Amino acid sequence: MKTVILLSLLLPVVALAKPNIVVILADDLGSGDVSCYYEASKIETPNLDALAADGMRFTDAHSNSSVCTPTRYGVMTGSYCWRGRLKRGVLNGYSSALIEEGRATVASLLQEGGYKTACIGKWHLGMNFTKAKGKSKGKWDFDAPIQRGPNAVGFDFYLGIAASLDMPPYALIQNDRFLQKPTEAFEAIKNQLDYTRGGAIAPEFKHVDYLPLLAEQAEDFIADRVGESAPFFLYLPLPSPHKPVVPNEAFVGKSGIGQYGDYVVETDWVVGRVIQALKDGGVYENTLVIFTSDNASFAVPETYEVIQQGHRVNANFRGQKTDIFEGGHRVPYICTWPARIPAGKVSEQVVCTTDIMATSLAAAGLPVPNGAAEDSMNLLPVLEGTHEEGDLREATVHHPVSGMFAIRKGRWKLILGSGSGGRSKVPKGSPPIQLYDMEKDSAETTNLQEENPEVVRELQALLERYKQSGRSVEH
């Protein structure tokens, strides 16, 4: 009988051993925007710096696309988005659900594994709104329940907006309903916000208040979970520093380099609040926190004063958001889990945002089902220091807004196309194939494809294998 009693006492401890998991996804944050990544940064990000000091910072990390929607698909499914219906571009605020019915997601698998799951923030993966009937035919029925949103792919709770802060409808959605119906025309205030599309807006929705609201909601979710037997998974996709650049009044002037810098400072502040909530709840030690960005920064050619102030949003990498060049998809990538990951580590391993799914499942002690997470690598061996020398990932596929392909294996990066594949301009007559040595030339200044035809052939064949086989990673 004593043995039975002792085992029963141990069961709650075992149940609590699974870590909480928090994934924070910034929107358009460049590696030059985070001070621990770029010594010459004009912006101070003390909370992100502290997070990196508590765990591991990856210096060769990439979003699986250089634009929003495809990366978010990769984060959720562990699969490159180009394998599905979206081959280029992004969705808009009214687009239908992109994640296929029946597709396993990191949220659905953690939910099945006993996790309480929440998504708080920017979705931008499509959801199915209902078209109005009768006299309002052709318009949207904002009173009807929303189908195939975050709740349909594994989240117990959702609060956020359908897409970006520059895309209507501008209104908060809780689970499958609008908290306040977007009934008013947006044109009246459109001119007050840069780079924002007109459209329906809820009367009380304020762009400038959205980021602080997410911080508050994340704190509440964490506080409500503390003390429960079930672990939690919080996916916090932030809207910043994506345009419109709308720092809250409390942060105006804080960076010293204008509104864009102020918005980055506010983003760092949100991260600090989330980490403090974990510490206050006594769960920080056993929480895996992954912070990254959906792509690099857009602010290279814009008028946000960053260039005038000498700030380089994407550090010394070529290009910007939308591009196939490193400045389109090289991103900050920080992982902490004090109970398991040694502090103060830096890794040069090439990693990708698709790796979040396999890493999270491994941390939770859950298997990757057959046919799932086709491009997701478990990073725990690197994070815990048990990985032997050599590349963890065989290769990584890059994808810009235009649908062009590139593949990175070791030191070599092959771009199968001419130009940037995005907004950055290149000289006319550029070669149709580009090959760069990323160890010697991370700024991508010298095309070596003519001198290395065998490398070009090898990488072309590898990319074709990844396309034909339907996966790039074996589990």
C-alpha cells in the first residue's frame, strides 16, 4: 500500500514536468533591430538581450518565406507554404482559410497532448467569413460565426485580428465572433495612418492600442494557467514593427531614431512583460520560449528616419522584406528554457521558422505523426548541447514574395532566378542563376555560379528532390 501511495504522490509531478511553450513571432523585425544581434544597432532592446542571455541565440536563422502569410503557415504546420495552394504573395484580411482541413498543426498536436492552447495576436492565415444575404447581398455578414479560424486548427482560445494592421477588417475577433462589429468606414481616419488600406472598422478599434492590448491579454492567459495541472502553449504573433508604424504614446521618442525605432522598443517591451508574467507565475524555468520574426524588415527604403539616423534594420545583409536575399529572411531567433537549455549560448547552425513545430513537440515529449511537419527539424539537440559537429539541417529552402526559389546547403546558397525576387532593384541583365559563398560573402556581393557548376547542379538536384518527395526532413 505504501508503494501505491508514493506512486500516486509522484504522478502530479510527472504531469507537471512537461514544459509550457511560448512562441512569440514579431512582424517584420530585422536582425539589425535587436541590439544583441548587431553591435551597431541604434535601437536598444534590453528584454530581448536578456532573453538571449538566458538561452541560445541563432545567428544564421531564417524565416521560411520573406513575407508574412507563408511564414505563419510554416510555423503552424512545419511545412513550406509553397507545397500548398499559396505559391506567391500573401493573403488579405478576407481571404479564406489557408491551412488545409485535417492538416496537423503544432497547436492541434499539443492540444491533443494535453496542452491548453491560445493564439493572441495577428493571424493572417485566412478564415472563412460569411457573405450577407438579402438587401446586403455581396457584403460580409459580420454577425455570423467565423469558420475555419484559429479554433479549427488547435487553439482553445483566440483573440486578435484577421490579418495585419494595414488590412481590413479592423476589429477584434474572439474565437469565432467579432467582439465589436466593424460597421464604420475607415476612410475618415485612413489619412492619419501610413500604408493602411481603407475598409470596415469597429467603432472602438484603435491601431495604436492593439500592441499593448496583446501584452495584457498574454499576461492574463499566463496568470490564469498558473497552478493548473495542464501545461500551456501560447502563440503570440505580434503586429509590430510592421506598418502602419504606430507606437503607443508612452513610447514616442524612446528610441531616439523616430517612429520605427519607437515601435521596435515597444515590441521589446511586450516581450519583457510576457517574460515577467512567466517569472511572476513561477513557471519561467520550465517554459520553452521561442522568439523570432516572420521575415526581415521592410524599412530599408521607407521614410521612417532610420537611414538618416544611421540605423541598418537588416544589419549588413543585402535586401529587405520580400527578397530572396538574406535581408529578406535572415531573422533574430532566440530560444530559452532555463531548466534544459544552458544560458549564454550562440549557435551558427542554419535554422528555420518551420523548425518550431518539431522542436515544440519534442520538448513536450510528443511524436511527429506520419506525413506531418515535412520541413521541420527538432532543434533540441543543438539547444541542449548534445548535437555532434556538423549541420543539423541538410539544407534550407528560401522563398520570396514572387515565388522564386533558393536553396542553402552549408556554405553555398543557390538562387534560381535573376534579381531579388522582391522589391529590391538589381541591375538589368543580371545572370539567371546566382551562387553565393555564405561563409565568405554573407552580403551576397559576388556571384560564383560560373566558377562552380558542380555545386549548382548538386543544389538544383537537391531542391528538385525536396519538391518531388514532398518533404526535406525525415522524422
